[in-house]
Amino acid sequence: MTERAFEIIRNSDRDRYEVRDGERLLGFAMFRQEPGRVVFTHTVVKPQFEGQGIGSALARHVIEATIAEGNAVVPECPFIAAYLEEHPEYAGSVVAPAR
């Protein structure tokens, strides 16, 4: 991403992590909290912000936050699953989604 600051916040009221540039929503990752694990269900980066590293930064943040809270990561979302496949260092904290 080109020298643009953004923040990632957990919006528990909406069950999602949000990427924001000030008041502007750039994207989000929906989740479902379960005992001992967080299930990531859907990730969106608005089309005009794609290709700028926002999705990867969001995925890294939500995975690391989940692990730091002592929870397992359950990647139902294809984007989060693909990120985890590319980053095997998180494998010990990942639980496969139920089929």
C-alpha cells in the first residue's frame, strides 16, 4: 500500500474487524466467536482499494489477534484460508472448518 495510513479495529457489535482510513471503511473480515476459537466467515475489500495490500494486512491482523487472545483460527472464508496456506507459521493455531 502506498504510504497511506489505515487502522484495523474490532467492531464486536457487528462481529467483524474493519479496516478504516479515518471515517472511510476500506474492508472488513466477518467472524463468529465460539468457545476457544474464532470462525472467519467472509472477508471484503472494497473494489477501489483492492491490490494495495489491505486484504493481506487485515488477514495478518485478525489471525495474530485471534492467536494472541488464546483462540484457534477457523478459516471458513476462502481469503483467510488462502492467506493461511501461504503462511504456514500459523498452522499450529488453525482448526479446519466443519464440513
